[in-house]
Amino acid sequence: MPLPDAAVDMPLLTETAYAKINLALHVRARRDDGYHALESLFVFTEDGDGLTAQDRDDGQIDLSINGPFASGLDTGTDNLVVKAALALRSHAGLSKGATIRLTKNLPVASGIGGGSADAAAALRLLTRLWRVDIDAADLATIALQLGSDVPACIASVSQRVGGRGEHVAQYDVAGLADMPILLVNPLVPVSTAQVFGGWDRIDRGPLDTSSLDMLITQGRNDLEPSAMKVAPVIGDALASLRAQPGVKIARMSGSGATCFALFYDAATRDAAALAIGMAQPSWWTMASRIRQI
Ligand code: C5P
């Protein structure tokens, strides 16, 4: 569709909303506010949703969504991208608008950040577009109001995450950067609140992030049993990943249903993607790498 004349000269800025992976997710307690106290190592893939933005002078925030998972998504004030834009604009005291396009490549309600990554990418994008001078603490406050995973999605690098998601600290684990990763989702949307609500309230202990081996051998996703009750097919996705040659670890991310596997080399990952794609043509798969700091 041709852009209106006024928009032709406006620079177009782009961002990627990187998919978030919980390499391990330990749930330690249910808090009095209903949220859960977590210990997690967040990493991000090199790929994700795409966002573009252009300035507009009429003050409107106009979101359009395309891509394989655009269907049914709200483009109004319930969308986290629009909420992020409104929150940033109000903080900055601006009256500017933006034309934002979101290309939804990642399945929704799938444990890999989705809307949170989109909201964080929108904050990064509009901070640049509107030249907002905002300090990191204020940006983190806005991010947490949008969702528990949004603060970590701002930097989208390897981070240790605590609290309900507000305690974030960049954390590099040797050997992890650039590692080939395969994501598999059986395309069953899973409600985060429902999966947290089904956690058995047994604290199985802290997360040791001292090495990749410790994360693999001692790390857990404590939400797997609850998510598998909601969507038993998650067990099939995990089993099919674990059956592939060369898998270093296969685990569920977040509250599911996306599961991931790490590999030593890209050719082995691609062979696994091909095998799973042929065995389960209705499932979603994405081959990527762990984003480097
Ligand atoms: O913060 P966000 O809106 O992403 O959380 C969605 C839901 O997931 C919350 O309403 C809550 O039920 C659950 N949740 C939780 N503990 C967290 C994060 C999310 O119980 N640390």
C-alpha cells in the first residue's frame, strides 16, 4: 500500500523483538501479590518479530500487524506495543505520534516473550524515533508496568532475572553466545497465568548459573509439569527434541508451549529441524542462534 505523501520523507526506523528463552526457570515462591518469585537465566535468539516506526505529526499511534501470526491480534490500546508507545510518550511529555508496523513471526502466548519482546522493542524504537532522553531506571519502571518479562527484553542479552522479573543483571555464561538453537511449538496457546496457577508450590531450590554444564544438569523449568497438564502435547515436543542427535539440552521456555534445544553445530540443528518438521508438519519450528552480548 503506498504511504501517504507526508510519510514519504519520514525516516523509517527498524528493530527486532528477539525471542526470549528461559534457559532455566526456577519458581521459588508464590508472593502475596499473586506473582511468583523466580530465578531464571534469560537468553535471546538472533531472530524474532520485526518492528518499524515512522514519526507522524498528528499525534496518532497507528499500529498495523502483518506476518504469519498476525491473525486475531488487537491493534488498539490493548496491544502491548501501543501501551508501550503511550507510556513512553506520556513519560516524555510529548504529543508526537508514530506509524508502527509489527511483523509477527513468533507464535503468541508461547513462552518466548512474544508481546513482552514486542513492547520492549517498541520502547527502544520510539526512544530513538522521538529522541527521548530517558534514564535506565525510568525505562525499567515503564517496562515492568507492561509485563514481568519486559525489563529483561529491553537489553535482550543474557541476563540473570529475579523477583517477578524486575531484578535483571547482565550475565554471560561461557560457551553460550552464538550457540545454535532450535525452537519447537506445537501451536497450542498456553495462558501464563494458568500455568503459574498450576505450579505445585514446592520450592525445589536455587538456580546455579556458574557454568553451562550446571545450567544443563542442575537447571530446571519448574513450570513444565503444570504446562503439560494444560497442554499434554508439550511432552511430545520435548520428547521429539530429545530424540534428535546432537541435542545438548531440551527444555520448555517460560510457561510454554515453546520448547528449545541447544546444539554444538548448526548442521546438526538443521537436520533436527528438518526431521521434526517432516514428522510434525503442523508444528512451528525456528532455527536460530543465541544472541551475543
Ligand atoms: O507480568 P505479566 O503480565 O507478563 O504476567 C502474566 C501473568 O503471569 C500474571 O498475571 C501472573 O498470573 C503470572 N506471573 C506470575 N509470576 C511472575 C510472572 C507472571 O505469577 N513472576
